[in-house]
Amino acid sequence: MNQIEPQPISPRFWAAAIIIPAVVVLGLIWALMNPQSLMFMNSKEAIEISFQVPGEPVTRSLSQFRGRVLAVTVWTPDCTECLSQIGVLNELATRFGRDGMMSIAVTPADAAGIRSFASLQGMSVLAGHIDRAQAEVLPADRPYTYLIDREGFARLKFKGFRAAEKLEGSVQKLVEQ
């Protein structure tokens, strides 16, 4: 009876058996450390926030800005990280504004509270007041920021501060769509 002799396993097989899983694991680690890379996951969560701009008689809503890419952050006056995030939104609005991007910062603070922040003066960020009931429906973490596509869907959302360099690629993709 003929017995089949086992063949030695090729070095190419061993290389592939080690390299392919390593690449997959490294890719997953990178994606988890860079959540904005996962932003285009077909999110269809429409974000609708109504807000009052100090000194304006009408209430605005995000749906009025359809056709524009929006960076919207929910902030509070006692949050220094929030003010830093608003500075980032200003930087993004300045850079991408001519491409149809706009930054909005909303807070449950009253109009006087918004006006008291001199750092908001002269910025390219539209600041407004949301009522307490609406603030309670939104995530409690501050700052909490959304990147919203031209159709009004949240494509990225995150809590805490995120530097402009980390958001530029995501904003660029949205304005090019």
C-alpha cells in the first residue's frame, strides 16, 4: 500500500500565516485609536437641534443649514475643554467655510452667558442657546461634537476635545462629497 508522505510546509505559507493576522490586528488597533477613520459607516442618524442666537428674534434649527457640512458642539460656560473645542471649530470654519462648511456651538446657558465669552467674539462660529429640555435629550458629556453631512446626518460624533489636525481629514471628505 502506498502511503502519502507528508510534504514540508512552504516558508511562504508560514510568512502568510504570520503576516496576514498581524496586519489585521494592527489595522483594528489603528481604527480603534482613530475613530474618525470609521466615520463613513452609513450613519443615518439625522441630528436636529433648535437654538436661539442672542439678539435674533427667530429660532434656528440645523435643518435650515442642509446643503452645508456642519460641525456642531454642545458646550457649557464652565468647561475649559469646551472653549478649546470651539476654537477648533472656528479654525475648521475658517479653513473650509468657502467649501460649504459651517461651525455651530450650542449651550443651555442663557444669552447673557453666551455674550460674556469674549473669546466667541469675532469667531466664525455661530453660537446659540438651547433650552434645558433639549439639552437633557442630548448626551451629557461636554463638549460633545457632531460632524454632520450635507444631508443632515451625523457622520462622526465624539465627546471631549479633538484637535483640528485629527478632524481635518474627516471634514475634507465631507466637503468633497
